[in-house]
Amino acid sequence: MALKALDIYKLLPKKNCKECGDPTCLTFAMKLAGGKADVDLCPYLDDQAKAVLGATTRPPIRRVRIGVGERSFEIGEEFVLYRHEKTFFHQPGILFEVSDTQSPDEITSITKRVKDESFTRVGTDLMFSGIAVRNRSNATDSFAAAVGIVENVADLPLVLISANTAALSAALVHCGTYRPLIHAATKGNFKEMCALAKQHGCPLVIKAHQLDELAQLAKDCSAEGVQDFVMDLSPASLYEFIASSTGIRQLAITRTAPDLGYPVYLDATAGGMQDAWIALGIVKYASVIVTAPLSRASAKAALTLRQNVYTDPQKPIQMNPGLYRVGTPGKDAPVLMTVNFSLTFFTLEGYLESARIPCFMLIVDTEGLSVLTAVAAGKLNETLVLDAIRRFDVENEVSHKKLIIPGYAAPLSGRIEEATGWKVMVGPRDAAEIGDFLNEEWKR
């Protein structure tokens, strides 16, 4: 079990020397308990204390990086079973599968789609993570050629799927320095697979059908010098996946079975019901999900679900404060002030676009709170509005000094007028009414 902060504190030297970067040993202990510090930062710990703390304060699920560069992604390093307990940190990579039995044009088309396709939702561009190349032919040359096609089209993270170590070795000539994920080491071939992973510095999928077999395989591969694993249980059914992935997560985060403390791999192409497999993988702890190319509707659904599950439930999604344009507003366009809670922003923006009235949106920083909550908490006030007008140079963007504020901010109207010198117009409480409001009230 993980030690609590006070238990960790008892093992520290209690010098409050600040050499670890924290003001006190208790602060350092709290960071260790949360997995946010390394025991090696303390220069006064003896070897015994380091051994105890190292085993109990490191992340219960190892962090693994797949790929290099801008499109690389990290998985693992999770601390909780349920996101509301804290949050989930590293969203699963979703990779489209191609095979070496497809034509070069088909492989190129799918790779370009993953490279270029994105969906924008609440201000974030959502994209798929990479390409999984499957060696269906079991031939060395065709597998290496397929990987070479993908590499020539885009710099994307890869999963190389083959039971043929010679084919994997040939494929790694094309991409071995880019940290592809190699699938998969088993009880029968783990030494050969570990040799490849070590030679090219790649993470490795280990595959078994039982948790105890998987734990033993992790030990065996660790003994061969490989440390970065992803675990594949090859479940035969949705229920089996839930049971196995939940079991791995529980045993890992409680540190009951440290040898299972690695991310989970899911092949969503097997067994039909691909969309169900993907959805279940996202919500039940899969870190790498391989799927056949999805329809546009299924793609949006998968990316939206992933974004929702891996958004911190304790922090509102926020927009950056600033002056935003809707349409092509001129000097006489209205200026509407609102908060930086993303749902408020996109709701208002949508209704303004529907109204087809070019305007400015002045977004102030209320730490992601809604209008009503920000007013009640004192986060939205006249000083904040004045600072935003000055900071974003609103006076030079328009030829008037009229500001529309949300209906729920009406109690602040007088104070905002006095502080800013702008005429304040109180807009509707319901954003759906903003078009009628502008048509009826703005030019009066």
C-alpha cells in the first residue's frame, strides 16, 4: 500500500534544509505521497529509507512514451481507479490499423487521414494518435515495405504487430529510432523480443491470458533489461476485458502486485462490435487502442468520449481571456463581455454566429467559473472588466464605448460603468435570446 504523507515524513531527516526545493520536509513528504517528487531529491536519506520510499512513492503505473516529437504520446502514470477521486492524466492513444496486405495507396490514404484529420471541440483540436502496422502476410519484405510507406507519409507514433521477429527487425530499420511500440512478447519468444526492444530503445507489449502469467512475463522481460511495457491480455469478450483491465488497475494502484503496474493494450479489431470495444477501452483503463479506420461519426464519438473522460473533473474547461471576433466586425460592432468558462463561451458564440451579426466577445478571466457563480463568488467585478478592456486594447478596436454584459451580471452594471466610463447594456440571461436583443436594442 502507498504510504501517507505523515508516514513518509517520519522517514525523512526533518532538517528542513530546502535542498530538495521545498521549504519543509513535510511539504516534500506531501509531494512524495502524491507521486509529484522523487526520493533522490533528498540528499540526506539513507539507503534503507530510499528503498522503502522508492517502492511506495513511485507512480503505481509506469509512464511509457510512444513515438518521438510533436505527435508522440505518454501513457500510464495513473493513481486512481475512478477519475472523480483525483483525475486521469494520460489519455489513451487511439491508432488506426493498416496491414502489409493492403495496397500502397490504401496505406497512404489511411496514414494521411490520421496525420491531417482533426475535430475541434470546446477549443481543443482532437486527433487520432498514430498508425498500427500489422504483419498479416508474415513476410519480412512486405511488412518492412508497409512500415516504410507509413514513415514516408507522416511522422506518427507506430505500433508494429508481428509474431515474426525477422519481420520486426526489418521494419525497425525504417523506424527504430522513433520509439515504435513492438507487439508482442510472449512466454515463447520474450528473449528475442526483448533483444529487439533493447537494441532500438523501444517500448514492448507483453502478452498473456492470465494475470499471474502476465506478472511473470513482466519479471522475465525486466530481467532481460527492458523496462517499458504495455500489457495485452487478449480478452475474448467485453466482460473479460472489464474484469482483467479493472483487476490490473486495482492491483497496480494499491501496489498489491507491482509487476502489473504497466499500461494496458487493447486490440479493438477482434471479435466485432468495434465501437463498443473502443468506448469500453477508453472508460476502463486501456492506454493503447488499435482499431480499424473509423467512420466520421464513430471517430467524433470516440474522440469526444476520450476528451470527456480525460478532462479533470475538478477543473472547469477554460478559454484564454482575450478579445475574440465573431464574423468580421467593424468599428461600430457591439462588444459583449462574458466569462472564460468554455461552455458559456461556445454557447454564446454559437448563437452569435446564428444571428449573423458581426461582433466582439470580450472574455475575462473568472478562473473558468460560469457567470452566475463568478458573480456570487466575487470573481467577476468591475476591476476585472476594466483591466480586460485595457489589456486587450478594446478602445482602439471600436469607435464607441458601449459594453453588453450578461443578464446574470446585472448587479454589477453600475459599478462597471463607473469604473470603466463605458455605457453598460444588460443583455439577456438566456444566450438564445442574444440575436433578438442585438437586433432590437443595439442601435437604439
